[in-house]
Amino acid sequence: MNPAYTHEEVTANFQALIDSWDFNAELKRLGIGAVHIMRRKQMLLELRGLFAGLWRLALARSFPEDGGQIFEGYLASCLSGPKNGKQALQLVERARQYAEMLTLRGDTDFSEVSRHLTSFVPLPEAGRKSVILKLALDIRQMYNCIFERMI
């Protein structure tokens, strides 16, 4: 770990980033509007889990020796924080699932994750490939932003 940054600083920076991230573009891309309350809630959980998984991928690149420890420390803080409970547990589960899913292709191809996300929503078959591609590009932008704002 670079002595200029503590695990707590890296984690706090990520927490600020995820708390400020607007997932509306991804929700819109998936055809989920404000009236789809339950679907929106579920997809926001998926997107936040994906965001944390992308951070884990960026941590592995920026902090190869400490990235796993930082990530696990963040997940532990989610479970012990004031918002702990069912939602926190679900977020931690999703973060781990997406982190594992992302290890297969790393930061080279986000189409598999995009395909996974689109499986949660009914999309017309004619436009599915286009949505998967556009969402994969959105995920790439998300990853790049996380990586650029790591510290």
C-alpha cells in the first residue's frame, strides 16, 4: 500500500463516490422508470453491487497487494454500519458476486456483466443486443471513473 493513503482514506473516498453516483442513465437504458418502484429498487441494488465490484477490480490494479483487504474492510463496514440489516447484507452479497464475475475478463470486456443485468428486465428481443452493448459502454465509463477517482 502506498504510505500516502490509508485503507480508511481509500474506502472513504469510494463511499463518497458511490453515494454521489447517479444510476439514472443505466436505469433508463434498462427501461426502468420512476413508476417501476420495486424493479427500480432491485436494480439499484444490482447497480450498487456492480459499482462495488468494479471498485474491487480497480483496487486490484491500483493496490495489488492490499486491494482485497481494502475491499473486504469496506464490506465489513457495510455490515457493521448504521444502515446494517437486510439491505446491507444483500449489497455485500451482490458486491462479492460482481467482483467474482468481473475477475473472468477483468477490465477488457463488460458485455457479460451487461448481459447479466439485462436478464432482470423484459426487453424486446430486437433491441436487446443494442441495450447490452450500450450498457457495457456505460459500465466501462463507470469503471474508468472509479479508477480515475480511486484516491
